[in-house]
Amino acid sequence: MKDSFDYIIAGSGLAGLSLLHRLLHEPTLASKRILVIDSEKKTENDRTWCYWEKGTGLFDPIVHHRWDTLSFFAPGVSQTFQMESYRYKMILGKDFYSYVLGEAEKYSNVEFLTAHIKSISANPTGAEVKTEEKIFSAPYVFNSTGLFYPEMNTQNTLLQHFLGWQIKANTPHFDPEKATLMDFTLDQKHGTTFMYMLPTSTQEALVEYTLFTEKVLEREEYEAALKQYIHEDLGISDYEITHDEFGVIPMSLAKFNRTEDDHGRIINLGTAGGFTKASTGYTFYFVQKHLDKVVANLRAGKSPLVERSFADRKYDWYDRTLLDVLLSKKVTGRDIFARLFEGVKPESVMAFLANESSEWEESKIRLSVPLTAFIGSGMRQLIAK
Ligand SMILES: Cc1cc2nc3c(=O)[nH]c(=O)nc-3n(C[C@H](O)[C@H](O)[C@H](O)COP(=O)(O)OP(=O)(O)OC[C@H]3O[C@@H](n4cnc5c(N)ncnc54)[C@H](O)[C@@H]3O)c2cc1C
């Protein structure tokens, strides 16, 4: 194996492989010498990605299911809405990995290495990636490993943790056209807690027990909550669990850098680059929007470092404010989301959560939340910037 490349992709999860896919679909970049390094071979169905977007997306060929109707429930609030322009989409991890890797195999200019990366360092003209065995270099290294994660602790970070069961009921129970985005009609004794329910056929659905709290629970607690919900709320007693998925996503006020050096030679992607939305944990869509710009810069012969725009800073502030309120426990997550879905047109809430809202929608959102709690957190996060 050579030791110098045009690009090194360090970490081949969502962000690394999304970048690879985009590079290979860009005629001016598709023949670049690319090295992809990960400590794991990506074959497992280790996560299910959901996101919403308008129109057709790059990964539409592997979308497993899509919904145009979503529901939101909380005590006293019941909203079922048909989205106008957004579609809620689901991609299975295994489909994503095999789609991108299967296509990349056809390119002799792309090499894959399964190895643990010990460090990544930069110099004015490039960056180096060190594994146990060897050092590799390239003008740009795209990093989505956790090597540069900032310090996260219970003061600045909430964990979004969940156990999801893909279930198959013995008789038809679901409407595969309608998904439940959040059902907050649950005990909130641990903190912000909701159920997420995505039916993919009349008999099958992914049901996820999700919490935003400081620490994860014992496995039995998630299982007990899922059993109760499936039995009592969905009214299903005869079913089998065909797949399960446990996840922890950091929702953090810590500062994730887009680059690690003065010359912009190490470009952070994905969660490592701060593309996990601090207030919701959603990442997929924000990774794609960032990578669109990275590839556009490379195509134009520019640095792949995407500077933060005014809109980036604005949504960052909204997210940090909401997370600050949740961390300070001044208002519960259930109360905030219930007010949003009760007081604002749901499509506008979805646009806001996708960082695509208009000024008018944002003013409606600002007016719907408890002002005193948000003003304090908003000011604190403005100063912290
Ligand atoms: C179970 C689960 C479900 C999720 N569902 C959603 C969802 O529905 N919607 C959504 O928007 N977001 C979701 N997320 C959040 C987010 O989209 C994912 O975490 C996403 O995978 C983040 O992409 P990434 O590329 O930053 O990290 P990853 O996909 O985790 O990729 C990082 C890669 O780096 C490799 N790596 C790390 N350290 C090293 C090292 N030192 N050396 C070599 N390789 C290394 C890892 O093996 C991994 O392959 C989910 C997360 C989880 C865990």
C-alpha cells in the first residue's frame, strides 16, 4: 500500500462514507487517490437513520420507507399532520454501508484499510494519519473519528439514549403511511422521555424508547417501557422482536471544531465536526448538507474547510439555548416540544428543526416557548459564543 494520497478519510461511518460517495459522483474528483481507514469493517446493521428533507435526496435509492404524515402526542396535545414539502425518510445502516462500499469497490483509486488510528497531525501543506503499523499523508484528512472530541460532561452534555425494537405483530395493527415522531404521554420520572414509532408495514414497526438525560438506564428499564407501550398503548400482545438497536447520541454544549489546525488540513465531519444537532441529536441531514459544500469547494479548487455562515451561527445559538434550558431543568423537554407543536404549524416546527425556517416561522417559535427560561439561557449562550 502507498503511503501518500490525495485525500484520507479517517472513519468510514455515516460522514466518511457519505463523503466518499459524493467524491466518486463528482467527475472532477472521482479519480483522486483516496484512502479510507476505519477500525471496523462496516457490515453490521448497527443503526437506522431517519431524517426529513424536501424533494429527492442523494440517498433516495436506498430509502427503506418514507412517511408524509407524522403524529406528536403529549398530555392535552394530539397533532397528526400531513407534511407539505418534507418527507420523513428511513435508511437502514446495512443498506447504506453496502450501497456506498459496493460502488466504491469499482474504483481502483480508492483503498480501504482496517486499522485503529492512533493520531492525526497537520502541517502547512498536509496532514498525517498514524496507525499502529504505518504513517499515511495527504493534503487533506477528513476526520470523523472521536480523536478530537471536546470534553463532554454532565454540566455541558445530555445523552440521547434509546432502545429500539423492530417488531412484527401477528395481525395488522399499523398504518404504514403514518409515523409517530414523539409520544410524550409517558412517565417523565427520568427526565425528557418519549416513544418514537415508525411503521414500515401493517404488521411491522420500529418502536424506540428515547430519553434525553445525564446517564443511561439499565437495559431492563428500556425493555420494560417498550413492553408496556406495545401492550398498553399500541394494544399488541402477540408479536416478535426481529431486530433491536441501542444508541447513545451526545447532545452537547461543548465546542466541536470544523478543523484542528491553522491551515485547515484536518477537516472534521459528522459528529466530530459538530454536525449532531445539539437540541435533537439528529445528524444525518446536517452531515449531508455540510458535505455538499465540502465537495463544492473541492470542485472549485478551494479549501474544503466550510466556514460557519450567519445561519449556522443562528441555529447553533437556538440549539444551545434549548439545550441550556433542558440542562438547567427550568422547563421539561415535554413542555417545550408540546408548546412548539401546539402553538406553531407543525411544518414550520419541522423546518425549524431542519435549520430551514423563515424569519416569520422563527418569530412564531420564539413566542411559543416559556420566555423567562429561554431569555436567561439565550443570553448565557450568546455570551458563551
Ligand atoms: C443507534 C443510532 C441511531 C441513530 N439514529 C439517527 C437517526 O435516526 N437520525 C439521525 O440524524 N442521526 C441518528 N444517529 C446519530 C448519528 O447520525 C450517527 O451517530 C452517525 O453515525 C454519526 O456519523 P459519524 O460519521 O459522525 O460517526 P460514525 O457513523 O459513528 O462513524 C465514525 C467511524 O469512525 C470509526 N472510528 C472511530 N475511532 C476510530 C479510530 N481511532 N480509528 C479508526 N476508526 C475509528 C468508527 O469505527 C466509525 O465507523 C444515530 C446514532 C446511533 C448510535
